Amino acid sequence: MNFGFIGAGNMVGAIVKGMTVGTGSYEGKQIYLTSRSVFSAERLAEECGAKACTTSKEVITKSDVVILGVKPNVLSELLPPLKQDFAEKKPLVVSIAAGKTLDYLSQYLPEKTPIVRVMPNINAKIGGSTTGICVNEFVTSQQKQVVRDMFSTIGTVEEIDESQFSIFSVIGGASVAFAYLYMDALAHAALKAGMPKKQALKITAETVLGSSRMLLESGEAPWPLIDQVCSPGGTTIEGVTALQAGGFEATLVKAFDAVLEKDKAIGEKK
């Protein structure tokens, strides 16, 4: 089975590297790449042993699965001239464009095209992405598994109902930046208190990693775990109450709502 990528930016690079050099699950010769400048596709192809193509049409004709790895605003320009090529080849189409629904994509593709909508995150670069997928009614169980296998090379995969896909885009995508911001703020505070920032950031990141594992492996909800850390009259409860008094939780909800609103606005644009 051959995989074709239209677009060769950071996310496509992370996916292709995960498939090939990262896990060795796929051979480079199975993968065809193209990009607007062609240079980025050629560079990625060289790194992964894949084949760089000069046109999107060439990628489509050689691929059983075509991944649309371009920005959302590019799709309305990119897809119409390729509709006949998709009709002739009949590949499985996968889109990683934020905000663009299955219905939106189907407008630009031949009738009954099997389409999978996917949302990975930047942690794909180290095989740590949390990736959401949803499918239209023309995708078979075998095709769905093909996509799950492909994106499992860059992390975990969750099937999400499309009605909740914008929610996933926040908690599975944008929240990565929230986590980075949280860790940087703690490291800055430690720097202010006298610890070298590099050391503080390492300790903070390792603590967040351990906390995530604890939540997943213990099966406990966050608050009981918070209670276990907070002893009566102790230091941690002082920090927790300070965060609550400062609107920590309410601010996160506002950030969630802002991303959700923007994601839906992108989806409404033609």
C-alpha cells in the first residue's frame, strides 16, 4: 500500500518520520510527497527514503491513501483542479486540516469518497501525539484500521464523534501549548527564586510527565490525587488555594472556549 502526502510542513514531516525512521513500520518507497515549493518535499524524502513528486496529481495517481497536509485555507484552492484525479484513482483521503469537517471536504471530492478527518498534535515529533480521528460513512473498517496503524506510529489514537471533534481539537491539540506555558511559568518562578532555569524546566517537565502517568495508571480522578499531595496546614495547599484565588481554573476554561470558537470559525469559512 502506498501513501501520498500533499504538503510537507512540520506535521507531515513528523508523521512521515514516525512511519519510517521513527518506528520502521513503513518503507520510504511506499511514500510519495509533494509541496508547493517542492524543496521541502525533496528534503523530507531524502531524510526518509521516500519519493518527492513535482505535482499533486502525481502523488494521487501513485497512492492508495492520500493525506492532505496543507493549511485549511488552502483546500478550497487546491482540491477543485484535482477532483478528476481523485475520481480516477479512488484513494482513501485523509485530512489533517484544522476545523474542516467531513461535509466540507466532501464538497470538493468525488461522490462517495472515503474520507478520514485527523487531528494530531506537535508531540508527534517525538512519538507522543494524541491523535483524534473521525470518518464518513464510506470508510470501511479496514480503511479505518489503516489510518489507525499509520497514526499509531506517532503516538496514541482516539476515535472521536465528529460532533465533538472541535472539543478534541482543544484538549488534544491546543492544550499542548497550554502545558508548555504552564511549565515555562513554573520554571520562570524557580529562576526568580534562584534556581537555574534549565534545571528548573527539566524538573518541571519530569514532574508533569510523572503526574500524567499517575493519572492514567492509577485510575484516580485529579482531585483525590490533589488531596493526597495536600497535607493539613502544609505548603502545597497554600499554592493550590492561591491558584484558585487567581482564577486558574476559570482562565483555563476561557482559553478552552477561545480555541473552540476559533476552530468552529475556521470550519465555517469556505
